[in-house]
Amino acid sequence: MSPQKSPTTKAASEAQLIARAQQGEESAFAALFETHKRRVYSLCLRMTGNTAEAEDLTQEAFLQLFRKISTFRGESAFSTWLHRLAVNVVLMHLRKKGLQQVSLDEVDTSQEEPVKRDYGDDDRRLLGSIDRITLLRAISNLPAGYRTVFVLHDIEGYEHNEIAEIMNCSVGNSKSQLHKARMKLREGLRGDRSRMGFSAPVAAGDPRKEEQ
């Protein structure tokens, strides 16, 4: 068995692949695609809730990467930069499609609702408290604006200031959207458990730990 690569070695190898891809080497780009395609697809699927759309948007994200990889300067991790690119591809798709969305320019109701109670890591127990398929279904049923912020913050781990930058909204609106998304999720999950006759949450895995 070959020795496992250290994080430093992996980072160096990826940096070499990026440099070669920026020079137009197709095999290097193909290697980057194989490394990151599953996580990009997972992100697209969670944001759209549709497997066919997620497949198409994954392809579009990598087409955008092929066109824009020369602009990557290493100021952030490549995976972060690629995720931002994929998020923008999905957001453009949602805007063009005109899906049910909550405007990110809506009035921030943080003074009227307990948005300041930002549940943080403790609230992420929600992600592991019920069946993964049921949770993913509930996430897909959220309005696209709520779903996007929930996926970015609670699943992908972005901070509110990063989400605000990605989605061109205020930090307050990002927090408000997340709060409302969590409330809708709880309502939907309670309804699902009632319909299935469950009186307590069903233990399951965390969707963040599926195909990395």
C-alpha cells in the first residue's frame, strides 16, 4: 500500500494541477474535475432539490471553471473559490427560472423576531436528528431564498458575512433568512413525523457527511 499523502502534500499536488490547468493542460483539468465533482454536485443538489438540474448545473459550473481558472490567484482555498463559482451558477439559474424565492432585499425583521438567537453549532443537531432522506426532502421544499442560505450556512459552513457577499445582501438579511428557514424546516419535519406516526426523531446520519 502506498503511504497516505499529508495535507501539505495534497495541497502542493493540487497547486501543481491548478498551475498546469491554467496553462491549458486538459489532463490536469480532468484531474481537478474528478477531485471536486462530487462535492459540487452535492452542493447543486441541495440548492436545487432536483437531480437533473444538479447534474446540468455541475456541468455548467465546471464549464465556468474551465473558462475562469486562469483568474484564480490562490487568495483563498481552491475548493472555496470553486464553491463560490458553483453557488453563483445555481443562483443565476434560480433567478432565470423564476422559482419561488424570498427577496433578499426584504425588510430585516431582526428587531421583531428573535433572529438574534442565532442557534449556531447547537442548532446543527437538527441535521442529525432525523432521517437523512426526510431532511433532504424538507430542505428541497424550502423557498429557494431560504434554502440557499440554509445550505450555505448550516451545511457548507459559510459565515454570514461570506453569504452576504456571495448573495449580494446584508448580513442581517442572511441571518433573517436562516432563522426563517430553520423555522420552516422544523414545521415541515414535525408534520412529516406526525404523518409517519413518529413521536420522536429518527436517528440518522448527517447529510454534510455524504459524498465529500
